[in-house]
Amino acid sequence: MDSITTIDGDFCGGARAFPELRKFCLCRMGNLKLWETMYSYDMGSVKKFMFPNLVELLIRDCPNLRLKPCPPRAKRLEIESSDNVLSSWGEWGASSVSSVSLTNVMVTVKSSKVPLVQWMLFHHLRAITELRIISCTDLSCNSLDIIGDLSFIKSLWLEDNTQPELPKWLGDLSSIRKMDITGCKELSDLQGSMRHLTSLQELSFIDCPRIKVLPEWLGDLTALKKLEIRYCRGINSLPQSIQKLTKLKVLTIYHCPELAKWCKIEKNKKMLAHIQVKYIFLMNDHLVQRVKLHGKRIKRSCGRTI
């Protein structure tokens, strides 16, 4: 595969090649520079997509690849260690972007060293509904255009990223329903702009050891139904404003020993009384106790009732 530099209609065997292809992977093709995603049809008067029924596209370790003139019509797109795919779109000018825009796309970006402000690919992916950003180095962005492209996101996963604070643009995700922050080892500052996410229903913090406190503005997330905290040993209490989260139905705490102890204190139980289901896992030296709190009743896995 090292000799391949271009993918076009001729390379694939003509305009009608692979019409039913659902999944396409480009991996470890260091010399691949260009994929022409559309071809001329009917004597050149009409442009159509290569692989018109494509559902899933994976591009991995293709550092020199550019896609022209726009992304293919795939509902699931994963880009890993292929930064030119993210950033090169401005080079082709304003081709018929509006006619090829995608909707309801699930996008995963892994191991990017290009700042998010340069992810011009998002201009061609209207209404991304699910976005996963994994092991990326710079999530800062002051571009209103790109932030606008993210405004339709319903679910966001931030995983194994290295920034000490969450990006400010999180507060502009007006449609978001679910947010999962996992393995962000350096994260210590939760961005205050998140308080504006009044549509957020599910929030998870997993393996973020430097987070020491959950801010009082957590109570502004009035639509929140599920809160999950796992492997965040630095958190030792919940903010008093959690009492304002009247729609919160499920609280899960796992491998957070100080926080679990806090939840057992009688006055703190009263703060959490409105939460219907609570799963609190207490980690002892020789015993893992699974504690399920449902309403006012608390049961341990060993059969005793508290």
C-alpha cells in the first residue's frame, strides 16, 4: 500500500464501483495524499459520491491525506492520527458545501495534535449529534464558526485529554444531553460556562484524580437526571446545590472513598433524600461493599439493612 498516493474513480474501478459498500477503512497509508470523494457522472455534468451507501469510515495513521472536495456521506466517522483530514478543508474553497452537508453524524477524533480551532472538517459536518475526542492535545477554540458547527451535539465524550481545564466552548453546547469526561488525568478546573447547559441530563466524571471539588454551579444543571462519579479520589463531598437538582434520579459513586464516607453522614443523607436511586460502592481493604440506596432504604450486599 505504500505506493498508493491517490484514490479516485479510476483507482476504484469506475464510477459505479462498490455501490453497496457500507464500511471503508484507510489505515497506515503514509504516502496517501488525496482522496477524491466525488466523481463525474453522465459525461461530467453531474458529480456523485463515491461509495454512495457508505455508513462507517475509519481513517487511521494517514498523516498526509486530504479529502477533496468534501467528506463522504458516512454516518460514523473516525479519524485517528490523520490531522490533515481535519484541517485541510479550506484549501478547496467553498465547493457545494450546502448540497453535501451531513446530518446526525457520529464523529470520533483520536490523537490529534492540531488545535481544535483548526478542525475545519466540522464546517462540512452539519448537525453532529455525537462527538468523541480522545487523546488530543489542544481543545481550545475561539472560532465562533466552529463552535456554531458543534451546537447540535447531543452527546459528548472527552477521554484521555491532557488539558488542566475543560474548554470554554462547552458552555455553548445548547443542545447537549449527555457528557462523559474520562481519564483526563490533569483536569483540575471545571469550566464555569458549563452552568449554562440547562438541557444536560447525564453527566459522568471517571478517572479524573486531580478534581478536588464539584462547584456550586452544579445546581444550575436543572435538567440533570443521572450523575456518575468513578475513580475520582480527590472529590470528598458534593455541593449543597445538589438539592436544587430536583430531576436527579440516579447517583452513582464508585471508588471515591472519601466521597462515599461523606454520603453516609446523616445530615448529608438528607441532602440526597430527593434522589430516588443511589449506587455507592465502598472500597475497604479486604471487602468491596455494594451499597444501593433507594428512597430511604439502604441495603448492603451482605444482606444487612442500615
